Amino acid sequence: MNKLIGISTGIKDVQMAPGNIPCVVINNDFINLCNKFGNTAIVIGPQNDNLEIDASKFDALIISGGGDINPERYNQKIDSKTIRISDNRDFTELNLLKSAEENNVKTLAICRGHQLLNVYKNGTLYQDLNDSGFKEIEHDKPFEDARSHIHDIEVYEESKLFEIIKEKNIMVNSIHHQGIDKLGEDLKITAKSNDGVIEGIETTNEWNAIGIQWHPENMVKDKYSNLIFDWLNS
């Protein structure tokens, strides 16, 4: 049976016929990773903050990666390293998470989404890992390294993530300069990198949601990335 998979994303300026204009954009691998299971991907861009957002019609939800979350959402002032803030995107995705929890919509939160899941549950973030003392591993490796295995993580055995990938140690890509600090409510840690950065979280209540700090959509030939999308689309 065809399922509807909602995928949130942000806005980038793109050269189009009317000129360089703001467009809702997403890595097309997300679409392919849903379509290969016979499912339909619905892309959700930032909405105006006067709308009620309903995720109940989706069979599953992806909160994708992107720019930094406004630190005011977790009661901090904006640091000089915090960039590419979109209040409309924060509003949209926080309301998607709220609706997903209320309706128990299976949720995969990736990178920024992983961090936002923590913020939604009243957790906080390190606004810059390097400035916060995490110097052992270079976590911000975009562009030519985005599809490469950058560092190892340990997956905790008593977790949904371990049930999905059935492996305790895996290599992941890494495209982030922020990370989870104080863990939010109804969450537990499911994976960490060797320097102590939280790489995986999951809900401990009835809501079936996981957060991962890496980008499985950029690793389409990776065994463990495919197992995560198998779980999401099942």
C-alpha cells in the first residue's frame, strides 16, 4: 500500500526564469529513497507562522538538515557562529514535530532535525562544537566529504537504532558544527562519537521517533543508511 512520507526542508536562492529567487529545495535522494518502496514523498517548505500544521495524514515524517536553529528557542542568545537562521522553518518543523507526536507519526530527524527534536523536547544545543571544547574530531565536513565516512560512532544496544541497523560501531558522514548539550524530556541517547558528541537520540514515550546527527540520504549505497530508510518506509 502506498504511503505518504512528509519531508521538511528549507529555502535557498536559486537562479530561475524570474531571476535569483527563494525556492524550496531538497536533495532528490530523499524522494528516491521513498519512491523505491512504492511510497510518495511530500516536500514541506517553511510555512507562515499563522498556520496550524497537521502531520496526521502522513504515514511517516522526515525532519531534514539545514541551517541553525534560532537559539532563542532554547533560551540562549545568538552566538557569532550561529548562521542561516530561519524562524519560519523553526516554526514549521516544531509544529510538525508536535503534530507527529500527538498522532504518533513515525519520525526520522536528521542533523538539524536531530537537534530540533531535542529542542522541541526542551533540550539545549552547543552553538559551536569547536568553541565548546570538542576538538578531537572535525565534525563539519561538507561538499566533497558529504558522501564519505568521516568518523566512527558507537550505537547503544538498548535502542531502536540498534534494532534497526544491528551493529554497535559504524562509520558516518558529518556535516554539522552544532550538537546536543542538555538532553530534552522523554528522550534518551542512542549513539555517540568517540569525542562524546551525541550522534543519536530517540523518544522514550509512545511516539516512534529517532534522531541521528549524520546524513543517511547522502550515503545511498551505505548498508546502514538503507536500513534506516527501510525502517522509515515500512
